[in-house]
Amino acid sequence: MDAIFLTFILMLSIFLGFELINKVPATLHTPLMSGANAISGITVVGAVALAGTGQKDLANWLGAGAVALASINVVGGYMVTDRMLAMFKKKEG
């Protein structure tokens, strides 16, 4: 019964996320990207805490993987945000 409920919640969140992302105007993507970067930064902190607990090997590997993936997400997100903001700067010349 729990698996059916959790599957329903997963499907509902996928549908809701898809609908919300499609409704966001292009002018709001940069601020939303910055917010997503902040959330990924929190994920990095949690992953570092998990990786450094000294628990079993699986926890250390999962923590290290989470640190790597969240770090890639943060760096890539800031690169995309910087590139998008550069489109709004006045060109000199």
C-alpha cells in the first residue's frame, strides 16, 4: 500500500514540476537558476556532512558521489547564470 501511495506522489510531483516549468516566462529563468544554485549549495553541505561521518563504505561513496554531482550542478548553474546575465550588459565600443 505504501508503494502505491509513494508512486502516486512521485507521478504527481513529476506532472506538477513539468507544468510549473513550462509556465515560467523566459525573463524569470535567471532568478530561478540562482535559487536552484542556492539549493544545490545546501546539498553540497549535506553531502560533505554525509561523506565525513566515518560510517560504512556505502555511505562514504554515496556522500562522495553526492558532493561531486552537486558541485557540478552548482558550477554549471553559475556558468549558465553568468552567461545569461552577460546578454543583458551593454556592449562597449
